Amino acid sequence: MEHISPTKLYVGIWVALMLLTVLTAGMSRIDLGPFNTVVALVIATCKGLLVVLFFMHAKYISERTTLVAIVSGFFWLLILLMLSMTDYMSRAWR
């Protein structure tokens, strides 16, 4: 069964993404010390969740499919981290 969302919802999500982008640019000009990265990651996570949930329709699919997508994403992240650490550990340090 296909879910059809109203155009108003998509426009609202787009406006939220644009506001979060402006917030990201604005926060980059404020020195928060070690919290700059934390704030940037929180904003990026919110933007990513909006895109995945609404534009990729993850909100409207079955829980099993969502679980498969999440596990696959973490598996891919694990592969990337292992390859990065392999490269990091194999370098000759002075």
C-alpha cells in the first residue's frame, strides 16, 4: 500500500531543512569551544532524520524493513571504520 503525503507536509519539511541550514551557518560563527562539533552533529542528525523519515518514506514502511535498513547502515559504518583503522594502524609513525 502506497502512502501519499500532502504537498503542504513536504513544503513544511523543506522549510525546516532550510531553517536548520541557516542555523548551522549561524552557529558556525559562534565560538562554543568544544561544543561546536556537538551542536553541528545534533543539527545534522535532525536534518538527516527529516530527510530519511519523510523524503525517503521510512516513516511509512514496515518496522522490519526499517530494522533491515538500520542494521545495514551500521554494518556499512563498521566496515568503513575497520578499513580506516587498518590504514591508520599500518602507517609508519616517526
